[in-house]
Amino acid sequence: MLDFRKQEIGDISNSTVIAINGDVTINGEKFNNILQTLIEVVRKDFEYYSYAAIANAKEDIANYLKRIFEKLAKEHLTHLTEIFQKPAIQISLHDSIISYISSEDDNIREYIVELMIDRLKVQSGTTEQAVVNEAITLISTLNAKTLSLLALMALRHQVMLPPISIMLESSFIELSPIVNQASNITNIDVDFISQNKCTRTIIGLYPIDTFENHLLKQYDLFFRHEGSMTELDAYTVIHPEIRSQVNDMGSCMFCGTNQEMDYWKFCDVNSKVFYERLKARGQEFLIPLVEELKSRVPLFTTDEVRSYLCKINPNWMYVFKLLNSPSLNHTDLSTLGMYVGSKYISKMTKKPSLPISVLANPIEL
């Protein structure tokens, strides 16, 4: 029985169980009487724990609202509290409370707080609102494996853009809690996210490109062999403009890779994003020079990409195996899946999350 109540009936054996006129007796007590006693005990136990559950739920709700208001204050968003008067927000709050008290994982509970903040930010009656509402309802059914699966699939699109390329390795390290789940993800997890409208099937004969090739496109300036500083200095004599400032930090397009400055790498990690910034700054004339420098520092091979990441965390090998598997090489994320996966990446890495509008139109690689 339950720990706060014990019911002793006695030992049951062939000598103590007797059938009289069809009634079974145990130590002289009729079975039907004992059954009614047990039912009453269970009923009282149910009432006791129901009251306890209600008390715990009230405490959870109070803590949840406190976390929301603390976060609004921390992010200087207290003006959003007036939106709680809208019936649509109250419905979303109701759904988020159910998700919050349904989860026993504090990481997911914190995630639900983030989703509710997003719901306060998005404009009512928009597709963005619908996506966040669906995420709020969905989140309590997810776990570390399914969340990590969505995050890993989001990495096929989402480009991490550190202030300087040598900081990208830190970003890959920060993904370790997600990467460490890769070996535990099974087909049932894939089926589950598909059944919950987080994925879409890519129609056609050709599969989605391998994750290694996605990385080579997303980080085409990073996954390159180091260039010789001596050769760069010689090139600078011919084209001194390559040392032009290319960002608001006052940096040029490349940096040294060690204290001796024997080798260099590009400061940016993705040429498409870099070129867009150059165009916005009126520096298109630098693009042909970047292309020339790219030709002097060969791109990594797919094996070298895998080797690089597996040195950071051996579990990256399971990520490659998972994302290149037959169950996922024709499956991509829906907007809902991208939002949930990207939001989880943001939460685990403590990096700002991307707007839904950006997620729906990922960088074209």
C-alpha cells in the first residue's frame, strides 16, 4: 500500500482460505468485505494525493508566472504585461500552464517560459502567432531526445555567426548537450516529430545533401586550410585594400591563428553573409579579392570536417550517421519544427534566438 498507510490482513494460505456457501473467507473475514475495505482505503489515498497534486499545481503555477514576470523585467519588456488582458493571450497562457505543470523537466519548463515570452511579442492574428501557439501545445510532449533531434535537423539550415571565426569552435562545443543525445535517438523519435507536424517530406529522387556538405556550405570560409602569412603579406603588397575595415569592429577580413601570426584564416565563416555585408557597406570591390584568397586556401574534405568535429566531441559521429540516415535524408523540418529546434539551440547555447520569419527562409546554400 502507500507509504503513509498500511493495511495488515494476515497470511493467506491453504489453511486460512475457506470457501463457505460460495463466499471466500480469509482468516475468518469474507473476501467481499475485505475488498470493500481496500476500495475505501484506495479512495481515501486518492483523495489525499489529489489534494497534494492540486497544492503542487498551484505552487507550480505561481512559480511559472513569477519566472515570466522576472524575465520580462530582465529584458525590459514589462510593457508587455498589459497584453495579458487580451482573451487570446489568456488562452495561450492557459495552454502554456498546462504544458508547464505537465512537465517534470526544469529545462523544458524554462523553455516554456521562453515560448510564452515569444507569444507576447508576436502580433495577434499572424502566422507567427499560430506557430508559437502550436509550439506551446507541443512542447510538453517532447523530451530531451525529440528536442535534440529537432535541433540537430535545424543545424542543416541554421548558420551560427560568431563575431569572429575563431570563436566558432566554442559554438560547436556549446552544442554538446544536444550532440550527446544523438546516439539515443531512434526511429520512434523520428516518427513522433513527424506525426506532430514538425517535419515535411522532400519529394523527388534525390536525397537531401549530406550533413558534411551542408557544413562545408554553411561555413565555407571557416572550413578551409590555414593560409601562409608570408603569401598573404606578398598579396597585400599588390592589393593593399584587402586590409580595409569590413565591419563595425574595425577588423579586416582575416586574422592570425596563433601568437606568432604564422598563418591566417578568414574572420567570417560564411561568404554569402560576408558578401551581403560588403555590399551594404559599399565594398563590393573586395569580393573578387576574397574569391582569389579562397582559391589559395583549399576547402576541407568531408572527412576533414567529420574529423574536426569529432575531435571536439566524439558523439558528432552519431550526428552525421543520424542526419545522413535513410529515415532523414528525405525529411526536412516544417516551420514549426524549425522554430522549436532553433529555439532549443538558443536555449542550450545561451545565444539569442532567431525570428520565425528568418527560420522560414533559411540561408540559401
